[in-house]
Amino acid sequence: MSFRKKSLAAVMAAATTLSLAACAGGDDENVIKIGATDPEQKQWEAFKEEVKNLDFPVEVVAFSDYNTPNQALIDGSIDVNNFQHMLFLAQQNTGSGSDLVPIGATQIYTLGIYYKDHDDLKSVEEAGEVAIPNDVTNQGRAINVLAQAGLLTLKEEGILVPDPADIDESKSKVKVVPVDAAQTATSYLDGTPAVINNTFLTRAGIDPKSVIFHDDPNSPESKPYINGFVTTQERKDDPKLQELVELWHSEPVQKGLQEETNGTAVPVRMSGPELNEVLKDTEKKMTEQK
């Protein structure tokens, strides 16, 4: 089965960026620039306050898409980024031939099944279908979540990023309906069971406590979805970048993270070398799946 790289199909066009000074002073060449995709969120606001206490200047650079922050690392316009999980990074490295590396974990977001005004898997089964995101990464994870819940059976076990063609419909209890990720919340509000990621839960005002089933963030299968700080091979041992990783786990930043995500973010403490093992294993499985 060939691996679908739709998430990397977008052209690496330059994104409009907004530089947000996190602390004053210092020559431009000494400024540590960190790429982010949601720097207006509470955890980032707290982070920007905390870095003011460091003895070197930090600038948060906002990107409007998910591909450009990695390209910015490659071309040297930023020093580090913090926005992606290891599966996304593995797609980047295997798809483009880059060799970006994680330097420390941040958090993992659980992915769950929601069904308005229902609270058990039997009701989902009776509904007969479940809306799932149609982008490759989230679609694959959603299918695996439904399989873990006993609602789907796959033709083969251990597929890293399955798609609907990998589902054994004759042995499954529900059918999947791929929709744009933003529409999963709409499907839920319209009365269809849905697998909804953290971002759209928050935007739709859906209570994460109403989840019927979610994946186990501590399971080996969830490791590819651990988020982390990422940089180049040349910068992976930079002590300044390690200070940023530590600062992310400070109490103010973690408090902001929990407030922003309504408690759906699970902090993860994992060193760069440990997280790199996760990345390499994910890249290996991805290559085998091609």
C-alpha cells in the first residue's frame, strides 16, 4: 500500500509572518527566533512573558500554515519551532529529504469520539457512521481510534496511517465519512458521531469531558503524536534552545496550556534523544508503509 503524502503536497510557499518580540534589546544576529502557528494562544502569551527573564533575546515568529515553519528552519530564517508532532515531522523528513530533529517534548493531545447527547459506544454503533477528518494525518489517527474502540476492523494490524481503503467494512460496526477537519464539529452539532481534534473542539465550544472514547496518550501507539521543539542537526545541542524547552514546562506556560485546551493537553517530559528515537521509529514505519 502506498503512503499518501497529501499533507506535504502543499507548495512550500513563503507564509506571511508576524514577528512578535518577546524581549527587548540585543543584536538581531543574537536573537533566538522560534516559529509558531498559534502564538496568540494562552500558553504562548505566558511563554513570551517568561522568556523576558532569559539572558538572551527571543522572538516568536508566527506562521499562517503548517509547512512553512519547517522550511524556515531549513533556510535558516528561524532557529527552532514548536508546533508539530513526530508523525508530521516524519512526513517532512521522509517526504523532502530533510533531517530536522526534535530537542525536547512538550505535550500530546488526545483524540476522541463525540456524539451529541450520547455517552456510550453502543449508541455510536447504532448511528452507523462516524465523521472523521479527511487530511491524511488526522484521518489515519481517527481510524486507529475507532479501531481501538472496537468500532472498526482493519485489513492489517499496525498500519501507521491507515485510510478508508484499509478498513474491512464487512467486519466493522460503523462506516467512516471523511470531511474537512473543521466540519467534524459541524457534523457533531448536526447529530452525527464524529472524531474531533482539540482545535475544533475549542472553536465549537464542545466540552471535552463529553468524550465517549479517546486514545491512551501513554500507549506506544500514541508516541508519534507527541509534540516537541524541533531544530536542525547543527543546532540540536544549543544550550539556549534547551532553555526554551525547559521554559515551556514552567508553571505559567502549563497553566495557560490547560486553560487554552480545556485540559485536553497532556504534558510530556522526554529528552531530545528519547524523542528522536520516536521520530526514527516513525520514519521507519512510514518508509515500510510506502
